[in-house]
Amino acid sequence: MNKQLRSMLLMSPLMLVSQWAASEVAIAQEVSEIIDSVNRSQMPAQSKQVSVDKLIKQSKQESASMGQVTSVSQLRDVSPGDWAYEALRSLVERYGCIAGYPNRTFRGNRATTRYEFAAGLNACLNQIERLIAASTADFITREDLETLQRLIQEFESELATLGARVDNLEGRVAFLEDHQFSTTTKLEGEVVFSIANAFGEDSDNQVVFQDRVRLAFVSSFTGKDALYTRLDAGNAATFDGTDQGAFTYSFDSGNDLGIGWLAYYFPIGDNIDVYLPAAFPLWQDFVPTVSPYLDDFTGASGVLSSYAESSPIYKIGLGAGGGLGINFSLADAVVLSAGYFGGNSFDPSEGQGLFNGEFSALGQLTFSPSDSFQLAFTYVRAYFNDFDDGNAIFDTGVGTENARAPFGEGGDVTANTNSYGVEASFRFSPNLVINAYGGYTDAEQASGGNGDAEIWYYGLGLALPDFGKEGNLLGIIAGSEPYVGGDDDTAIHVEGFYKYQVNDNISITPGLIWIAAPFGDSDNEDVVIGALRTTFKF
């Protein structure tokens, strides 16, 4: 599935819990002080009752406005014949506490714990404290206060326990406040260690130990938006002897740190989600790729290879520039996705920029008639004006060399492409999901010749989540990476992997990738790539 737009809470839940619990304990302490104060002032034995009716009426009106029980007759399972009817009526109608459950039941025969009773007592103390604070009339009798004093003493240990819990929460909140990175930003990280090698008769590759690091700063300003600023570094170069089978974490910057992704998500109303990338966008960032469990959006917690994530149609025309993407919910089960990426949108020179240079535009209609089935139809229109420096139709190491640059490399070669794809996924059970796709790209040379190329790709994936343990994933993918029909032999790709989830933060994934007809030539020896990937997430 694609990335869901995540709303992030900017206030710690610990802070909310701490404030609630602290208020409960404070009320009990304040009532105790009130009782002592009343005893010191020698309150008359009988209350004057001057403003009791007025206060009780006001309390009932406030409770009713909040949907609370204001009369014992509103409790469905309490009748006047019950032995505790009068006591309950006094608590509900006189003091407005112990008012039952939200479904208008009291469940009087249910056993209660001492903690539950302490919580109920606090609710009564709270209401009485409000009545006392709201009026100077002596409307509560000495007997009532003495009874409350005995109850406070009886449940002194429970109230002390609540106080200790509050102190603990306050300490933890204070630590978080002192050490928090930002009130609006959190840090997400992924570190990959990989041992891998490529085997084949024509291969001279050696065993390698590679890495990739991603640090993403995720900021939210409204609670519904998300600004991603990601820094990437790595040394995971691809193997010689094959132009296919690049890993999802194949990224070689010599471990120099740089911007790897910069994008902003925000909603418009209830039905529109906007994706605004400024650098290195992916269609996977917002478009449903209909590849549950296998697609990890170039992360390292799903499949091993970039091809096996999802249909190669989502790798067309990515570039380094920015653009715009929108998901529009036409109905509960229908989503229309549309987007535009400018390949060199940051370059002000002639023939470049957001609209005059390379670009790709996508439209997709995704149907989700049930939780088990998804179907999508995708179209991508793209223009390429420079095939130098590794620029290609298909990005992230997907496809044969001919498919990525069907008219050769060179700055004078331009091309237009129209791509069509269909993707589907069916969940047979929570532990068995099948993903499938097929696609076709028609490439026409716009300058430097009159070339034409038909590029094909398809695949079938099997995912078994929680295989052997919750969080594990067994996956098998087979299909053809993009190849040029008539020029290339079918570029078969078969992959199997097993991700073992050690804990919430660490996973270990061994896997094999078999590549037939490297470089689109069946005369070349097959290549087998083996990898042992360890992923750390925080």
C-alpha cells in the first residue's frame, strides 16, 4: 500500500494522563483541607440550606448538557425496590456523582475493586468541592463531612498510590520535555547493513559489506500535515556483469550525507490529500501501488530488489526535481490519483525548469471493493531530453540497459513515452496475499533519429506475512523486468526472501535473486545474487 498521510499528536499522552491524575489527587487533598477548615470554624450541626436547591439545580443542568445521568430513574437496571435505592438516589440527585455507565446502567450487583471505589469517591469529592466553592451557604452537614473524612482515611493508601503514579508520570514528562528534539518534529531513522555477492561464470564480483543510512525529520504544524526532510548516505554500489537486480537500498554516495527526499503532505477537506515534493520524488510516495507487504517504498523492510517492490510503471520519469501529486477519494472504494514531476524543475537554463524540461505525468484509478481485493489502472506520460549521466526512462535500477535508454545515451537524444499498466492484489487470508501486474511502454524518439521501442514488463508476487512469527515475511516474486520487445530477450527475474523480525527495531533478511538474460541477452550467463540484509529502524 502507499504511504498513508499521518497525523501526529503534538502533545504527549503522558502529559494528558499526568494532568488528569494530578487533578484527582489534588481534589482529595483540597477536600480534606476543607473538612479541617470547617472543623476549625465550628460549623453548626445543621446546614442552613439557603442555596442548596439552586446549586443542585445548576449542577443537574450542567450534567444534562454533557449527556450525564441526573436522576436515578434514568438508570435502566435500578428500581425503587432495591435495598440501596435511597443511597443511590442521594448520590445521583443530590451530589451528581456515581452516576452509572454511559449506556444508562448502574450494574449494582457487580463486584468493585478498591481502586474503582477510590475513583468513585474522588468523583463525589470533586462535586462536593464544587458545591462548596460555588456558595458561602453552609448547606453540608457536619455528619456528611465526618463521613467523608473517614472515607478519606479508609482509602488513604489508594490515594497515596495514585499520588505516587502521578509523581512517576511527572518525572517522565519532565525528562521528555528536557530531552525532546522539537515540539513539532520527530526523528525517524533506518540503517541497513548488507553482505552480498553476485555469482556467475562471467562475474568477477567479490563479497561486499555495504550500508545505507536514512535520517528523516518529520514535522507537523496542524496535526494533519507532514513535512519530510530526509538525509541519505550509503556505499551500496550495484554489481558488475548485470544491469538488473538492483537492491532497494542500492545507493552509493561514498557515505557522504545529502538530501535524499524533501516533501510536504497536507489535506484539503475530507476527500483530497496533496503531495508536494521538492526533491527526489517517487510515484510510490502517494499513489497506491497495489502491492501490499512487498512494497516498502525504497525502504529495507520488504523485498530485496527494486523491481520486486511493485510495477516498474511507478519507476518512470522520477528525476531529482519537484512537482505535485493529489489523491481524490471519489467514493469509499474509489481513489483517483494524479501527479506531475519536473525532472529538472530546479534548473533555470533553457529547455529545463518545471514545465520546459523533462517531465512525467501520472493518472491512476484505484478500486478497493473490499478489504481483500484491489485493482488499479495506470497511465504515465513522460518526456526525456537527456540520456547522459545515467538518466533513464526507468529509475532505481529497474529494467535492461536497452529499456532504460532505448535510443542510446547522449544529450541530443530526446524521447516521448506513453505507458499503460494494470495492477491487482488479492488477500486470500491474513497470511496469504497475491500481487500481480502487467505493463507496456511505447517510446518514440523525438530528436536525434526516428527510433521506436515497445517495452514490456510483468510480474507475480506471493507474500506470506507473519510466517513463523508475528512480523516475519516470506516472499516470492517472478516476472520480467522491463525489456525492449524485438531487441532484448525476456529479462526473467525470480526472487525469494525471508524477513525475520528480531524485535520491533531489528530485522534480518536473507534472500536470493536469479537473473536470466542479463543485459537482455540470453547468450549471457545467468546471474545469481545472494544477500543477507540487516535493518535497524528507530
